Amino acid sequence: MSDLSNSQNGGPGQPIHRRTFIQALVGFSVVATLGGVLTPILGYLWPPARRSATKGERVAVGDERDLPVGQGKIVSAGDKPVIVVHTAQGGVKAFSAICTHLGCIVSWQQSRGFIQCPCHDGRFNPVTGTVISGPPPSPLSPVSVSIEGGKIYVQVG
């Protein structure tokens, strides 16, 4: 009887038995499944630390030559999206890219020359940020912008 129990343990040079192999395979599958389920949950509960700009800090968002007249782009300033537009009438302007209606991210409509919210077709003036049409109740919040040495800076705050 002791020979049978020693051969089932699969010592050196002994073949692995079917039951031992299946147990190891099921154990590995359980551990892999738990790891695959728990990893994103833990990543959500404890997100990685990000350095965000402090209030009042200036953040470089691009070069002036990358934003010719008639162009606009969404940039990240700290943790918030900002839309920077370069118009012939107002020069370089920056506004919060969060629509005042439902919080969607606005975009620049180059062919039409205005800032538009894709959710409910809210439209904003690119020089003042005021509502042109649509459901937004208030204008886009202005963001302080400056150009120094060919770089565009916005004030986080």
C-alpha cells in the first residue's frame, strides 16, 4: 500500500497522474481568474497617483505655430480639458471644454468657425465663449491664456 501512495505523489522520475494534473490545472485556472477579476477592481479603487497642476499654475499646451488662425484644439490643463482657438477677430482664446448644459466635451468646428457641443448641438462663440444657439444655459468658462516665446500657456484654476 505504501508503494501505491508514493507513486501517486509523483516523485522524481515518476509520471504525473491524471488526477494530480487536473487538480493543478483547476487550481491555476481559479488563481488566474481571480487575478483577472481583481486587478481592474483594485486599479479602479486605488488609481495611480498623477501629478496635476496646482491652482494658479501655468501649463504649456503647445506651440503658437501649431495653431494657425482658424484652428482650434482640445488640450489637457491639469485634470481639466481646455479648448484653445485662434481666431482672426480675437487672437488666441481658451475656454473650459466642458459644455455648460450636460458636461459633454465640446469641439472646434473649423469649417463653420464655432465651438460645438456634440451631445445636443450647443454652439458657442469662439471669441467670447457665449452661447450662439442650443440648450446650454451659460457661456463657456474663460481660461487665462498667454503666449511667451512662441509657446501657448493656460492658467490652471
